[in-house]
Amino acid sequence: MKKSVLKKYAYLIAKVGANVQKGQYVELTVDVNQEVLADYIVEACYKLGARMVKVRWTSDKVEKTTYKKAKLDALCEFPEYEKARQEYLNEKLPCMIYIESSDPDALNGVDVAKYTEVRRSNMKIIKPYRNLRENKYQWIIAGAASPAWAKKVFPGVPTKKAVNMLWDAILKTSRCDDDPIKAWDEHNKDLKKRFEYLNSLNLDYLHYESKNGTNFKVWMNPLCNWLGGGETGQDSGIYYNPNIPSEEVFTSPLAGKAEGIVFSTKPLSFQGQLIEHFSIRFENGKVVEVHAEKGQESLEEMVHMDEGAAMLGECALVPFESPINETGLLFYNTLYDENAVCHLALGHGFTNLIKGYEKYTQEELFKMGVNDSNLHVDFMIGSRDLNITGYTKDGKKVAIFKNGTWAF
Ligand code: ZN
């Protein structure tokens, strides 16, 4: 990848993504295979006035070895210095920049139950800390092409070429063109028009129908807004873009009120395992049945991770002809695949969607019908023939999606 292009991308991440302000702390989490990009991002953050940028290096290989070799109780230990770090994050509220470049198969061979247990145990300790900083700090997830990931997306293509092809796809779908700042400004304006219209409808529930068998109703939370693109930090008022790319307009539905069955339209990569051709059936808002042609065990682990893992935290609308779907690629990575077509997410909902959320604690917000869980997993249900009909509180029927795309 050309230096100048990579620098432009790094600046897009720091400026439009995190929107780093003068004097702010930044934490960058990035794989050891992305040293050049990491350096450019660090440089861009300082250019924007960051006080200090700390890098947390990750490695697929080391993570896999650790999960295979270390004992479960050792992996679940949570040392005091990690608690101190959580307190530090709550005090300084650094911008969190995450660069994803993992091999989708990175954790193949790792015991799924063991991995899930470690996450569950660690999250139990981290969650109360995280609740205190939720919505208050800027964060951004963006991607970077690594050889292992590129080989997965482009099997049979020589490694170097595959990496370049993946970079091209990442930059294109991230709107990293001649003037990415302007492109993102326009894109955010378009998303805003759509979510404002949805907010004006006063929707009671949505009905999804597709020839693949999807026939599903989900009820809206009357206290929740629809949102898309950038978000504004609580207290700071700083506008940032948590996902690059982002094509979705989304809301958190009412926890515990959904009926019917949804069929996946793309494979789901969960904790390094692929789940394919699956369906999820809901009764009284909860998952009661799952079927997967591949990855049944992972899917079951997922929906049983905790109480909220069996309920929905997100409904997202993405037209079938999105730039990501138009690449025709399966990225095996949620950041990209979730922005390809319409999706739902099991688990954690977004408390900042509650109108006037600043006035409440996280616990209060969850009591208002936003689903609470340590899990948040998006799965794709959008298809060329997906129709979504909205039913408003005052009994009107409104076409939301027709043949896989916006009906308004
Ligand atoms: Zn989403």
C-alpha cells in the first residue's frame, strides 16, 4: 500500500473516527502486523493535539497459544494492575482506537467453552467499570489488511496480491478517496435524514418478511431513538464516528418483545469460529431455538453466554446495494459484513439511544428496556427480497424496506 494513501487513512481514523482533541489521551489497540499504520495513526493523533498516545499491541498467534496452554483458572485471574487500568480509563477517558486485522480463523482449535468462560469471567469484573465510562469517551473501530485475513477473503490469490486487494476493498468501503473528510460529512448527512424520518414515525413494531423463510416481528422501545453514522460524546459534546465504514441506521428494540423466525443471509464469524446457514427463532422476545448447518455449538454457546445474550440489542437497516455488499466480498469480519445488509444483534443494546440518556445511570437505562449483556453479536438477515413494514403507534402501516432497500 502506498505511503500517502495509508497516511490519509490514518488521518481519517484519527480525525473523523476518534476526532482527537487538543490535550486528549489516546489508546490504540493494534496487531503487531500493522506497525506502519500504527505509526501513522500515532502521528496523526499528535498532529491533532493529543497529549499522549499509548499503543496496546495484540497478536493472533500469541492469543491462540495462551488460550491453548494456560489453565482456565489462570486465564480468569484479574490482577490488581488491570483494575488500576480500568480506573485510569474512567479518569482520563482516552479516545480508544481499535484496528482490526485478525485472521478470521485465528482461534480455530481453541476450546469454545473455555474461551467463553474466560470472557464471561473477565467481563464480570470489567463491566461495572465500563458502565461508568459508557457513552463518555470517543472510540473508533477500523480495519487493516493482514496476510492471514486477506488469504481468507481471497483464497487462492498469492499473499501479496491478496493483501493489496483487501486494502483496496477496505479503503473503498471506508470512503477513503480524494477527500475522505468531505465524503464522510455528506454520508453522515444522508444517514441523519433517514434516522430523523424513522424517529418521526413513532413506530410500534417492525415486520420482516423474506422468501428464505424470515417472518419476524420486533417491537420498538418508545424511549429509544434511531441513529446512524456519527455520535456525540456525553458531557464532552464531541462528534465522532465509532465505525469506519458505517452504513447502518439502527436502534435498540424493546428487550424481551420479539416473535418469529429469522434466517441468516451471511456466515457469522464468532470468536474465531464460523457459523453458517443458521436460523434463530424468538418467543416472548427470547431465543428459543437455533439451527446452524455449521457451527451449531458456537451458536448455542453464544445465545447462552448470559441472560441478555438470548435477547436483541439492535435492529439495523442497511440497503442491499450498500458499497460493502457491492464488493461482492465476504469479509469474515463484523465491522464490514454488518454494514453490507440489514442485521440484528443479540446481546447488549445501546443506552445512548434513550432520549435524554445523560440524566440516568447505566442501570436505570437498562431498566428502561435496553437489553443488557456482555455479548453483542451482529448477524445478517438482509436479502434482495427483504420487505420490512412498520406499524405505528396510531395504527398506520408504513413501508420501511421494499425489495432489500429503503422504501422512502
Ligand atoms: Zn449494527
